[in-house]
Amino acid sequence: MSESLPFDPNIGLVAHGISKSYKKRTVVEDVSLQVKRGEAVGLLGPNGAGKTTSFYMIVGLVQTDTGSITLDGSDITQLPMYRRARLGVGYLPQEASIFRGLTVEQNIMAALEVVEPDRDKRQEMLDGLLAEFGITRLRHSPALALSGGERRRLEIARALASQPNYILLDEPLAGIDPIAVSEIRDLVSHLKERGIGVLITDHNVRETLEVIDRAYILHSGKVLTEGTPEEIVANEDVRRVYLGENFSL
């Protein structure tokens, strides 16, 4: 399988020819993609293209029928989601994943207690994450009182408590106001600067193309094309089946 891949399969988070069918209907067919550390990659396409199923197979929420998922060359196809998380694959679901009844700092500390046994180190990591994401002033605020952008920052700070090498963002732009879109862009840039690989799937194609380095476009369960945002927008097939002829960045 690796011989047919247009990249080194031993680097990054890689899907190798993954497929999935439900009741004899193929929803994903032979999809291959790669996310390297320090880059942001989009997984995009029209409704029914198979992007969500592909994304969930990479996360570990859905089992592949054929193909494999590797992490820096190690096969993780059969590993459940929590095992992938321990190996450095973080995941932020579309739904709010914070504990609404806890404060901001309690939310982060709950994640730190799983990975760091030393109390002093936990406190140091907590203070560092609060400062890094500009939420120190909110540390004692209840999570349910946060704005959409503040909630996203808290969620990503919590995800970083486990020190992942990759983070998969499911619809990070859903349900947030235009001001918060620029916050998401800044957060993705920050994750990249940290050396973290980011995979994003989202229905907001224009905003997603503004925050990623590359994208894979799925259509009818297959990869239609892959490239930079500029290459994607210039692709005639993508404009015909997905973006529309008048689309521009």
C-alpha cells in the first residue's frame, strides 16, 4: 500500500487507503492522507462525500473496513480512541467538551490529573496553559459563562494537557461568531508553532481554507484532489462539484 502513496508513510499521522461501507453502500473508498507535525490540514467536501466518516476512522470512533492508520510509522488501526490519545492523538469534538459545572482552572486540572502525578508540576502546567491561551483572568469563572471563543480556548488548553503531537478538530468553526473565527485562526497558528499537526473537518469551507496549509477534497467517498488553498480554489473539478464557479478566497 505504501508504494502508491505520494508521501513518506513513516512520517506523521497517515491514513493508508481506508474504506468503509454501511449495508453494502460504500461511503469511503481508498482514502489516503497525511498530517505532519507543525502543519494544518483540512478534510473537506460536499455533504455525503465521506469526510466525517474518514475523520472518525482517523480519530478511532469508527473502525475501518480496509486500509490502515499509522502514527509516525506505527500501526494504530486497531487501537481504541483512548489508546490513540495516549500515543499523542488529541481530539476536539464539535459539541462542547468542557465540564460546564466546573471553573476554567478545574477543567484543565481534571485533564492534568490524568497525565501528571506530581502536584507541583500540575500547578505549574496549569498556570502555563492559562497564560498561554489568555484565560488566566477567567481561571475562577464557571465554564458555562464563557463565550464561544473563550470556550474553544479552554477546550484546546485542556487538550494540550495531555501533550499531544496531533489534534483533530471536528467543526471548530461551527456556532461561533465572525470575531471568534479569527481567534480560531490564531489558535491553529499557535498549535502549529508548538509543532503540533492539526487536522480540521468543517462545513465552513471559506473560513477553513483561511486557516490551513493544505486540504484534501473528498467527493463520492474518494479523494478528488489535494493541495494548497490556492490550488484547491483553482481546481476546475473542485469548483464544479463543491465550491461553485464564482467562489474566491
